[in-house]
Amino acid sequence: MAFYITKVTAAGTSKPPATITFNKGLNIICGVSDSGKTCVLKCIQFAMGVIKKPFEKEQTGYESVNLDILTSEGSLHISRTVGKYGVNVVSEISTIDGGDYDIEYKSNGNKNPVLNELWLKLIGIEKLPMIIKNQDFARQRLSWKTLLRLFWLKEQEIENPKSVLLPSTPTQNPYFFASLLYLLTGNEFPDMEEHDKDEISKAKKDAVRQFVNGRISHMSKKREELQKALSAYGDLDVEEEMQKLIDNLSETESAIAAATEESKDLLGTLLNLKEIEAETQVTHSHFQSLKSQYTADIKRLSFIVDGEVHLHSVGENKKCPFCEGNIRPTERKSYIEASKAELNRIITQLQGLSESEKDVITSLNEVRGKINHLESQRSDIEKLIETELTPQSNKLREGIQQYRSYVQLQQESAVLQSVSQDWIVELQKQESDSSDKLKFKPKEHYPVDFNTRIDGIAYSILVDCKYENLNTAHFNMGTFDLEINGYAKEDTHGKGYWAFINTIVGLTFRQYLQEDAVYKPGLFVVDTPLLGLDQGVDDNAPNSMRTTLFQYFIDNQSEGQMIVVENTKDLPELDYEASGAKVIEFTQDKYKSKYKESRYGFLHDVYSN
């Protein structure tokens, strides 16, 4: 989408608006010194968001700038106030939103759109690209301010003896070249990943090297310690010895399993015998209780018999002890015989019980003997397992583990040594091939005919401008500047020629971008292209070159808007207005202007350049 500036206005609360209107083609702002010519350009740059202020608000009374833009899809109106962060946009273009815009990108993100992206959209870049900014493929947003160097030649840089296009800081050159590459091709190389910087890469290599060497040293110490521990084995085959230990361990574990199973069987038998012992003990207890009962019965019966015997030896009372009367004795029944019979029966039972008790005691003793024997056997087995088989098993396991650790460490050491050697070889290869590390060089991706096209366009413009003694024109890709007749401008000419040649460089890129670039700025601004030609130095450009330069402006104004600022006294005598160009002259009332549009200065009642 092509655009051009239609109007710029400086406004203040107590000041009348200061307005300049522009044509679509060539616009010339001329005037005497300190009449505000450059201030017009600063107002445009301020509205674009590339400078912080166009004038001193306190000194001029002006405090804001309005910029009007026209495109094939509609118009834009941009308003920015000095000292405020944002701008306001009124848009008639469907792809550009109106409203408040931020000037800069914030680290935590922007709530509003950023003005940079508005200007990129005006030249057709709809989505903000991330441009590779250095040889390590780090990225940065595409900046309108950076692109401006291609088509906006400032007064303070027009006499630059070096390239007028390159940034003042050389470290920004790769980003500038990549930005130009994007304008030319539209390629932001999305598949290229960011590389570590050389110092970071070196630090990583050093860290890996230290790790590898440290690991090798650690494993070497382990192997040394193990070799000392295994030195007693002499020249034994470790694998064979380890297999012997494994076989012995298998036998020992089988013996432990068999002993454990035997112990389990003995325990089962013991439990059965314990149950029998308990039952026999209960029977014996019953017998003892019954024996005690029989003994008590015998004592009772014996007492009865003894009592009867003693009772019969005592005479019966025949007289009453009280009245001395005769008493008839009562006959008593004797229990001696019955008691004797009962006593004999109990004694017989007691004898039988004693015999049975002996049998029970014999059985109980036999059971207890078996229990003691089995417990002794089981204790021997448990002792065998605990004191011999298990320690033997543990010792065999330790031996096997020792051999296995040795074998494992040998294998690990061999693997680590191989890997470490591979790492060292790779590190050495990387160090020797450090110069071959992939670097991003944007100029290598420029179109193959870039230099040829630039040379041809520059030569053609120099011919049109009647450059004296022209033989060759070549654009040096190293200095990114024009060499005429084999010489850099600083080697053969003075400041007057520097400004002229820098203008030719700007015009060359204007034409190249317009004809060959994917995205075309369509705008060209130059501030005092004839600067220095009024100093009376010996190498001033001839009048014919001044005239033909401005005639070139006139002849090529259809290729896009041009804004040229120049001092009136240096402006060649040409009929600009008849050719469709617009001339705005600031006179400061020193003389009457011959141009249709003339005024005292840009800002009312203010002398400012």
C-alpha cells in the first residue's frame, strides 16, 4: 500500500496552527537559515515516533504535532503531544485500527498497538517480523526507525565521509543489513535457530571438558583401589572365580533351604507332641485329684472305724446321772463292718489309680523326652543356618558383588574412556573448525544481481546529474558506499562532494527499492543535499551538477513522494512549479518570494531550524 504525507501541523494552546501541505510528488522546502525548514522534518519524525520532541514546548508555545497521510485505501490522521507517551490515530483504512498507540515496546507487553507496526503496515508488512540481528541468529523486531536510514538523509549526516546509510554504531550494522534484506526479499529466515555466542560456546566446551576429565580421573581412582583389593587373587580369572562363587552360593542356599524345610517339619512334629504332652498332663492332673480324693476318703473311713472301736470299749450308762434311777440301755448299730468294706473298695481303686498314674507318667516322660530331642535337633539346625550357612552365603554374595563391581567398573571405565575420547576428538574438531561455525551474513543472501543493479543505477543517476569526469561507479559492499572512478569519496573530494554523493547513494537506493524490493517505502527525504557548496572551497561541485541534481528530482518525482530541504541561496534556477513540484519558502521577511507558497517561517513568531 503506497502512502504519502499530505499535511503536517504544529499546534499550541495559545498559538495559531502552523501547517505545511505536501504534494504526492516533489516537495521543496527552502528558506534562509533558522526559518524552521528542518523543524518541519522533525515534526514528521516526531509523529512517526522516531524522535522524542521536535521543538522546545516552553520556548515555542507549541506542544503537539498532527500528521495526515493518504493511501489508496484511505487516510490516516496521527496526533502526538510533546512529553506524552502515546499517540492517537484516526484511521479510514480497514487494516489499520484507530485509537491510542504506544510509542515503544514494553518488556511486560503492550496493551495498545505500537506505532512502529502502523508504519510497517503502510508499506505492506502486515505481521511484525523478527529480524536476525547478529551472526549468532539472535532476533529483534523490525524497526521503522532503522529502515528510515534508507530513505531519509538528515542534515547532520549528509556530509558523512563514510556511508550515509549505515548506523552510527557499527554493532548495529548486521541488524541494518538484515532489515534491508527483509525489505528486498520478505524473508525472515524462520528455520534458522539462535546460536550461542563464541564466549558462551567456549564456556560450554570448557565445562564439558572439565566434566569428562573429572569423570575419567574419578573412575581411574576407583579402578586403582579395586586393583589393590584384588591383588591378592593374583592372575585369577575373575569371571571364572565369580562363577565358582555363584555355584558355591547356589549350593549353600540349597543347604539353607533344606535345613529350613527340615526345621519346619520338626516344628510340625513338635507342635503335635506338645499337644499330646498337654493332653497327658491334663490326665495326670485328673489322676492326682482323684488320688487326693481317695486318700481323703480312706482317712475319713479310718477315723470312723477307730471311733467305733473306742466307743465299744466304754461301758453303757445304766443309771440316770441326775436322779440315779435305772436306765434301759439303747441298742446301737455298729458301722465298723460297713466302713471296712468301703475302705477296702477305695484302697483297691487307689491301687488301680496308682498303676494308671505310673503309666501316664511314663507316657508323659516319653513325650517330653521326644520334645527335648526334637527341640535340640531344631536348635542345632537353626544354629547351623545362623552361624554357618547364612554367614557363608553372605560372604559368597559379597565376593560375587566384589567381582561384579570390578567387572562393571572395568566395563564402565572402558565405555567412559571411549566416550571421553570421542568427546575430546569432537571438541578438538570443533576448536579446529571454529572458523567454520555457521554464521548469519545477511549480505550473502542479497539478490545475486544486487551489486550489479546498484552499480548500474548509481552510474545512470550520475550521468543524469552530469557528474564531472565520470568513468566508473561501483558500490563497495564492504564499506556499503559508492566509489566513483575507483575512489572512495573521502579520498578525492571535500564536504561539498560528500553531500552530493551521499544524495546520489540515497537516490540509488530509492530507485532500487522501488523497482526490486518486496516492500517499497515510496518516500524519500533529504535535508540540504547541496550543503557545503557555499563555502568557496576549491572542490565545490559545478553549478551544472547542482542544477542537474534538482532536475533529477523533478524528472523522477512520479516514483514516489520526495521532500527536499535546501537553502534558498543554493537552490538552482528551475521552473519547479511548472513541473508539478511544490515549493514552500520561509523568508523571514528578508525578501519577497517568487514562489506561490511563501511565509515568514514554519512556527509562527519563532526562529527555529
